[in-house]
Amino acid sequence: MIEIEVVRQRKKFSIEVKNSLEHAGITTLFGPSGSGKSTLIELIAGLLKPDSGRIVVDGRVLFDHAARVDLRPEQRRLGLVFQDARLFPHLSVRANLVFGMRRQRPQDRRLAFDDVVDLLGIARLLTRRPSQLSGGERQRVAIGRALLASPDLLLMDEPLASLDQPRKNEILPFIRRLPDELAMPVIYVSHALEEVIRLSDRVVVLSEGKVRASGPVEDVLSRPDLAPLTGRFWAGAVIDAEVAGGDAAFSLTELRFAGGTLLVPRLDHPTGTRVRVRVRSRDISIGLAPPVQSSVLNAISARVVSITDDDIAQADVVLDAHGTRLLARITRRSVAHLRLEPGSEVYAMIKAASVDRPSIQATGTTDLCPPETQDD
């Protein structure tokens, strides 16, 4: 486990966090700018000192105010990747990577140089200088340098924020592979929902220096009360699904999940690929019966769990589709017209065309290209 209980109070900004995280997979710290994500990373890394509290990683105490334990950053056995790669400009890629290795004694090194180079697909870059690399290549080298320090935990502070979307698409698969192939847990900072959905096993939502929610991605990002933090325009539910087949004649793909099936525009992922689907609340209509002679292709049976309105025009209706949570935003007039109340049996109707490609993210590694074939 990763146990974090820290307080740091300043005039302009204070952080007060108490949370326990699994020492496995990828945990994403998510929230708006100024919420405390980067500050928390710096507290864990030892770049900032808490006023009080305790930080323990897998049973090893990094900081304990009461016991007067405060390990220096280089003693904490943590890898850190920043938004900018921070490579040494006068060194080659190989020399930058070797610098990471030298932070650990040979007997304490858990990862081999060639294994990390192969994992990140950077063998052909070893003789280049950082100035000769693309933004995506620099970040891959920065990740490699952090990995070769053989850390117990990898901290990544918005490592893709300065990259354009093609370069982000290049890096994301490599980050997703780290916990699985290297058994190395990751704490990842992001304010981009698509990154959270694609990468994370768990998410911690921060606001004003405090934890507002923590748990599995599908649970946390489907909570209507968190819409002010996750973005009201994007409010909705995250569905864990599997590619089940398709309708080639009409370029559609069928996704299977606990609540039924969902038709979406064609995906390139093979059958069996695990995906997460972001279904926006504004794209779900509610009916008391399946649609007849309608363009809507998806009608999912569900039960109303709760209804929350804004006292003006809209209402958020939480639905349970046989174990999968959905969220629909409809008018208060529609709630009254359908006589909806907790326990009502309904159908959640979703247009296939409303679920666009950016809303669907593969969560495994089956969609990855071999590293050496990446287009840089």
C-alpha cells in the first residue's frame, strides 16, 4: 500500500490529504489546475516538505513528522518524470539513460538496460542528442531514465501536457505497459479525461488541496456530484466493455458490457479487446419502452436509482443497468411527464453516432504496435 497523510499550509494554497492507494497499477491524480496534484507529487518525491503527516510506500517510511523521518529525494527510491523531459542536453540518449542506472548500486538494479530500451522502442536513438529528438522521443527517453533508476514507484507529473495529440498517442501505450510488464506502480497526474480513461486503474479527484473522491475509474467518473470537477459538458458514465463483433455492412462495432450491448461506429480493435466507453449524460434519453421505428440503435433496460434536479430546467437521473451505472441529463418536464422516481423501470436510449472515437479507449495492450514500428 501507499499511505499518504500530509498537511502543508501556506497563505496562498494549502493541501491536506489522507488517502491509501494500492501499490500496483496506475493511479491517476485528476482535477482542475491549482487543485494540488503537482504539489502532492512533490511532497511524495521529497521536493517539498509537509508541515505534518506521514508517507509510506510498500511498508517503507519516506516521511514521518512525529518520528522525525525525512528521507532525501535520492534516498526515496522513486522515479520522477516531469512535463518537460529535463534531459541533459550535452549527453547522448545512451548517456542520459546510464545516468539513471548509476543512481542505484549494481546489486540493487531491478531492470536491465536492454529491457528498458526494447520496451520503449528507443534503440535507434541511443547515439542522438536530445536536440535531435522529437517531443515524444524525448519523453520516452525521460521515462527510460527514470525506470533505469529501479524505483519502487514511478511518479509522472503531466508528462504529456506539452505534446500534441499524435505524440500523446505515441506515448500512452508505453505508459500503460509499465505496470504489467515491469510490475512497477505508477502515480500519474493529469487533467485530461481521455488520459484518465485510457490509462488508469484508479483515480483520485483533487480540489482545493483536498481529496474529493477516490476509487475505480468507472465508479468515480460516473458520479453526478463530481460534474463540477470533471466538467459538466463531459459529465456522464464510464462503461467497461469488450469488443464483441461488428456489422461490417454498416461500419458498426458491437460492445458487450454487464448491462447489455452497445453499438458504436466501427473500431479497429480486434474481438476481445477491453475498452472503456465514455457515454455523456446529455447523449442519453429515457423511455418507458424500447423505441419503435426510430433511428436510435441502443436501448438498454435499467432502473432509476436517484434523481437530482437543479431547480431550473434540468435533472440528472442515475440509472442502474444490471450492475453498470449510467447517467442521463434530461429536463425536469420529462421527469414529470414520465413520472420517474427511484425504482422506475426504464430504457436508456443512446444514439450510436453520439459515441465518438475519442470517447472509447482500449485499456489493455492488445492495440499496441511493436515499439520499433512506431512512427516518430
